[in-house]
Amino acid sequence: MGYRVAVWDPDTDAPAHRIATHSFTASFTDLGVRDQFASIADAVTLEWENVPAELCEWLEGRCPMRPSGAVLRILQDRIEQKQYLSSRHLSVPAFAVVESTGQLVSAVDRLGLPAVCKTAKSGYDGKGQWLLRDTSDMREVEHILETTKPGHRWILEQFIEYIRELSVLVVRSESGTYCVYPVVENRHEQGILRESRVPASIPLDVAEKATELSKQAVAALQGVGVFCVELFQAKDGSLLINEIAPRPHNSGHYTLDVCTVSQFEQQVRVTCGLPLGEIRLLSPAIMVNLIGEEVRFVASSEGAYALHAIAGAVLHLYGKRMTRPGRKMGHVTFTAPEALTAEESAHRFIKHARRHA
């Protein structure tokens, strides 16, 4: 789009450094780099919600910051997020704050089992989360609580018996205008997003409710930027907000290939004060993550040939140098005129990739 980009990421191996006009790898606490970064940037956005909120608040005093540090403070702490949404009468799973073994026992007594215990901050792709099916599963968490320094907090959430997991990308401008992408249906394996399909296989009224709930959540935050609202559709048909990410989201990567304007272009538009882009879904699609060693298969001669022989398959590799179990190394978007065709191609590919990983 013609903009030059400055990237600040303390990880020297972050792929974005290799394509940035300006690259900073110092700690986010480095005041000298903070001043240098601020002198270069005309507008700032983020792709990771654990950037220090105080840094974002300082930057927004000097240039547009999308989303704001205040929104980031709410969303990067699961307790703050749940309390904020609940206070705005937005549906979330029942939860309790946990700071000690005694509070864990009390929370389990109140919410019952099964339940999910999560760190209040950080943690993703299943990390920092424990599923408590019965009282024996509490021992590991109790040990962590007993050996962790004071000040750390956890949240215990009621386990939701859900029909499906959904997500909605909501883009909100400074003037309060919205663009909302189609509802996506997600499937996870071991806490890691495995595939996202669009449009979700849900009735129209459910899609409308998911869209409206997601818009209400972003409006309640007065958020400006790209947000992904993750939802559970419970067995009783109700919709509950799981978490909100203040950035482009893995479940929205399909937008690169089958939408007139991708989530990433929308991020540039909203950050730079441009009008939001019109959203049209050009075809059904299924996005499949390449996890861990699966990337070696698609990068091999045999795997690359097999993948590119699939009609409608689009490969995206992220350029991460280190392959680790459970790490997202890229994704493939399978597109087709009919959703069933895209699904069949995606599932054949997943089986093939697993055999060779």
C-alpha cells in the first residue's frame, strides 16, 4: 500500500524484521529505543497483545495508537477482560479469581467440575491452561500456586459443553464505523487452532446473533482497530464470549485469499485513518495451520508438488527459522466454489501431512 514499516520486536528472529524499513530488537523497556521508535512512527499498531500497555499509552500521546493502551490493559488480563465484559452485560462463562490454593478449592466448589484454570496473563495455544476434570487434576495447579511468587493470578472458568467454537473479526474505526467479517467455525487440537472454515455451518439467526454480540463487545471497549471475538456456541444454543484478541487473528488468515479486503489491509486502513474496506467473501474456504514438523513436508519437493497440485490451495509460510512441536509455521487456505469440496481437499491434505511429519 506504499507505507514504510518500522518493526519493534525483541525477538531477533522475528520474520517481520527481514522486510521492515526500520528494525528494533531491544527490550520494550529500553527508553532510548522508545524515543527513537516514536520519532520515526507516524502511527502504531500491534500484532501481539502482550506488548506492555504502559509503552502503548506513552506512544499514543505522540501518535495514533490502534488499539489504545487502555483497551490493551483490559484485554491482556483474562480477569480484567471477563469482569469488564460482565459489567457490560455481555455473556461470558462463569468464572472466579484464584490467587491461592484456598481460593482454588472455593472456586471449584462454586463452579463445579470440569473447569478450566488459566493464567490471568500470557499463555496461548493451550499453554498456561489446565483442564480440571476431577479433584485429582487439581494437584498440579495447587503445587504451582504454592510455589509461585505472590502477585500472580489465575482464573477458573466454568467448562462449557459447546457445540462448536466460532470467531468473528470486527474492525472499528475512530469514527465508530464497523466492518464485520463472516462468522468462522474453528476446530482445535490440543489447544491449538487446527482449522477454520468460512462461512461457518450455522443457521442464519445464529450467525446474526454472533455478529451482533461481537459488535457489542468491541463497542463496549470503544476499541479502534482489528479485533477477533472468540465465541462458544453452548449446547443450549446460547453464545458466550471466550476471549477477545486486539489484533489480526489466526482464524482470519483466510481473508488473504478469499476476501476483497484482508484483515491485514483493514489493519493498515484503520491505523492510518483510511476508510474501512468493503468486505465480500469470494468463495468458501478452509484454513489449515501447518504445525511443527508438518512444514518440512510442504517445503520438500514431494510435498510442495503435491500441495500445489490441489486446485484452490494457497500456501503461506511464515519464515520462522526454528521449528518446534506445536509451533504454527504457516498455513494453507483451501478454496473452492462449494464448501464440501474445500473441506475434502483440506482433510486429505491434513492426513497426508501427518503421515510425513
